[in-house]
Amino acid sequence: MGKPLIPSPFIDKMGERVTLDDLKEIADRLGIEVRLEPLTIEGTIHVGGYCLVKGKPVVILNKKSSRIEQIKTLGEAIKKHDLSGLYLRPAIRRYLGLEETL
């Protein structure tokens, strides 16, 4: 699955930024549904996470969580999938802890 995620917001040496929209686009290409929902259970705020709903991958992000937490949660979910057939910008590959392929 690769290395742990680099803390967000991630801006690499080339000035490239990894955004929530970047990760949502990758999730879409992988067939992962991304939902933003308020997740407060008995006064505790949850950041969300990855699950299967009727056999389909879904990531639920807490709409009240920070962008940093949303990026981290979605990044962790994306790492659970085979990314070898997808083009990912170098900054995104580094953020996800994936090694560059030549």
C-alpha cells in the first residue's frame, strides 16, 4: 500500500498542491463515490472513512471536518485501490506515498 501519507496540505518542492478536488477526481476514476455529510454521533465528531454500500465503494467525509482531515481521509481510502493503471501527477503520487515509476 505504500508509505504513510505526507501531512496535508501538501505542497511539494515544485509548488504543486494536492487538493481535495484532485483526490475527488481520482476517486471518481476509481469508481468510488464521495459523500460529504455531517457526522456527529452522540456529541462526538467523526472524520468519516471508507466503506462498501451495497457492494460499491463509498467514502464519507464529515462536512464539518477541516479540509486537511478530509484530504487525509480520502487519501487513505484511495490508497486501498490499485492505482497502477492511473496517471497521477507527481505531487499526488508523492502525497500518497507511492514511488515514482520510470
